[in-house]
Amino acid sequence: MSDPLPATEFAGLPTAALSDAMDRLALPAACQGIKPLAPGQRLLGRAFTVRYVATGRPPGTVGDFVDDVPPGDVVVIDNGGREDCTVWGDILTAVASQRGVAGTVIDGVCRDVHRARDIGYPVYSRGWFMRTGKDRVTVSDVGTPVSVAGIRVRAGDLLVGDDDGVVVIPVEYEQEVLALAREIEEREGAILAAALAGSSLREARAAHGYHQLQRAADPR
């Protein structure tokens, strides 16, 4: 496996370009249905993975794992897409933010959304709902591979989020994805510049290969 790149190498790259780059490699990346809690937020960091399951008797714990999240990591919670109970609220938001956690991604819902919005803590989820997950779900695994909207996420994988949603970049493909995303951004910038300078959009796109930017040359 390749060594991870500094996450800052991906700062400023939009999820659209990263998703196109992953398409070019014929790899799944985009977490469909996972949306930002507030407009203008940005997420960048490595995954700290957590899996929830339906609770048994006696009920288990729902959030003490936050004590173990390294600063700069992103909490990635797999709650199986459940929208009937929350797995993230204001206490977790406040503690995570104070400790330098980079944000939270949930295949499920959160609550106490005012807190995250007020302090600018990035949360991406399927939505929000006030009903507690206590006595309904419990943490079953920490640090193991999880699924977010059908995308596999391993501890240490890179997550990038913006207004368009979240993409997951496996460590072993980071260098390829970074190079392709930069190329895509450069070529799309050239298309836009040419069109705004008087070229027809059709001609500008044809000149810079717009319709091939995301196309996989060797489907896997």
C-alpha cells in the first residue's frame, strides 16, 4: 500500500473533480445521499471509523469513542442508513470541535444541528432527527472497515467534503487521484476561460477533451 499523502495536498480541490478522477480510475467514491449540514462547509481528513448496530440487553454505549479520535481525523459513522434515531448530537459536536476533530460523516442522522452550525463544525449526514439513539443502537466496532452509502471506508482513508457532498479516496490511490483531479481542474479552467473569451462552448470543450475527462480508459 502506498504511503498516505499529506491531506493538505487535497485542500481546495472540489469533490466534483475528485469524483471525476475516481470515475477515470473506475473506482466508487461518491457517498450518495450524504449531504452537508450547512452551506459553505468543507471537510478534509482521514477516517476514524465507527459502526453501530441495533442494541441488545443490556443497552450499550453510543459515543464514548470520541475520546480516542486523533486531531485532524474525520469521524465516519456507519449506522446502516437509519433515519429513525440519531448517533451524533451537541455534546459530541462540542467535544470533537474542541479537540480538533476535522468533522463527522454519518450514514444516518444527527441532531442538535444548531450547535454544529453555530460553531462551524462540519457534519455530513442523511439528515437530522431529534430522537435519541440511546437504547436503540450501540457501538459494535471501532477502526474496522465500514460502509457509507455503499462506499467502503477504512480507517485512514481520506475523506473530502464540500457543498456537493463527500468523496472517499483509498490510501493506495491517492497519488493517482490527486494528479488526475488537478489535470481535470486545469482543463476545465481552460474550457471556461476560452468560452468566456469568445469561443463557443462546443469548440472549447472539444479542444480540451471535456467529455473524456472522467472516462475510464481501462475499466476495472
